[in-house]
Amino acid sequence: MKLTIQPAFTHLSFSVAFAFFNFAEYIRYFALWPFGVSVHLFLNEFLDSKDSGTAILSHFYLLAGCASPLWLEGHRDALSYIGVLGLGIGDALVRFPLVCRIRTDR
């Protein structure tokens, strides 16, 4: 099904995922037994230079980018895809200079 067919369920799904991310980050940050260490090791595999602080926020940014049109504007058809398209186009624009630089270095 399309994202626009069931906006209420999509809103709920994004909200549950955001709550799960908060809970997982809480477990990781405070190293709560028995899952704190394993969650910390799992999330450290995906760190990059932007996650230099104590909190790992990349997964929050990606989820907020996808969910913000639905959270802020409701269930309009055209607005429901803006977050996903913005993340995709932004990611492609960031990677384009990197790919060109790698090709010229060879």
C-alpha cells in the first residue's frame, strides 16, 4: 500500500519507532543491564564523523526527516513524500562530490 492510503497508521508507526529509538538510546547511554553493552556495540558500527557527542543521533535525524511532513502537516498526498524525497536527494547531492573526487584520484 502507498504511504498516503493509511496516514493514521503511518503516523502511529513513525511515533512508535521514535519512541523505540528514544528507549534504545536511553539503554545505550546509561548502559542498562542486560542490553546496554550490546546496543552500544551495535550502534557504534554505524557511527560517522557527525556523531561525535555522547548521543548517537543519526537514526533520529533519518526518522524525523521521513516523518516530519506527516507529523507537521497531516495527511495531504503531496506532502507525504517530501521527507523521503528530501533525504534521498540530499544524500545523493552529498555523495556526488565524493564520487567525483574518488574518480579523479585514480
